[in-house]
Amino acid sequence: MIYSLDLDAPMIRPTHYRLLRGMVILCATWLAGCATNPDPHQGGFINGITGLANGNYQRRIDERESVYHTELSAGEQLRAQAQTLEQEREAIRGELNQAQSRLITLENRIKQARARLASQKQQVAAARAQQARLAQAQTQLVQTKRQLAAIRPQVQKAAPAQSIDALKQRSQALQHELNAIDDLVGSVADSGL
């Protein structure tokens, strides 16, 4: 059989299209077989065409955008948590400052109460000392009263000059005792207890 190169011949025309179609399929298959790496940074032109044709590039872009948005929202959540934690720390600092102020106030109140108690103890001790002085003054008063009671009848009687001098001395001694009693009672009264 002799074939003519006339492309318009009815027999050759379908063969030509079949051959052309076969070559396109063969090239596409060959190109697809050469594309072994889906990374656009590697592989060159054929990988680029294959990645564009089958949507690998778009999938990678979508995945990376999804990861970016996820990381972005996670970062915003972390910033919000950090701000909340800082607010809580600030509130705790305020509470600690209030507690410190209350501690200082309570410490001062305790010091004042101790000083008051010490003062009261001193006052109690002073009051006991004053009571002892008053008891002493009372005892002296009773003795002086007895002496006075004993001297009165003697003054009423007519006594010799000698006994008058003794009575004067006794009267002066009574005055000294009364002055001592007055000093004791005055010191108690002046202390303000």
C-alpha cells in the first residue's frame, strides 16, 4: 500500500487526528510522570505546570492560609489571656497592699493596747502604793486620834506648868503627825487616781 502525503485525503485525515491526539496524550502523560515533587520551589517548569493543573498549589496556599489564620487567632487568644492574667495580678497586688495596710494598722493598735496595759499596770501599782499610803495615814490618824483623846482631858484639868510644857510638846507632835498625814493624803489626792 502506498500512502500519499496528501493530508486532505479522506483516509489520512482521521489517522492524522488520531496521531496528533495520541501525541498530546503521550506528552501529557510524560509531563505528568516527570512531575514528582508537589513543592513549587523545586522541580522546575514541568512541576509548576502540573501543580497548577491538578490544584496542588492552591491546596498548599489554602493550607498555609488556614495555618496562618489559626496561629493568628491563637496569638490573639494568648494576648487576651496575658492581659487577663495581668489584670488579675494587678488585683492581687491591690489586695496585698490592702492586707499590708491592715497589718500595719493592727500592729499599731496592738502597740497602743500594750502601752495602755503597761500604763494601767503602772497605775495599778501606783494605786496600790497610794492605798498603802492611805492605810498608813489611816493608822497614824487612829493613833493621833487616841493621843488627842488622851490629851483633851488633861488640858481640861488644871495642871502644873510642867505638864503644860509636856502638853505643848505633845500638841506639837500631834501637829507634826497631822501634817504628815495631810502630806500622805495630799500626795494620794494629787496623783489623780
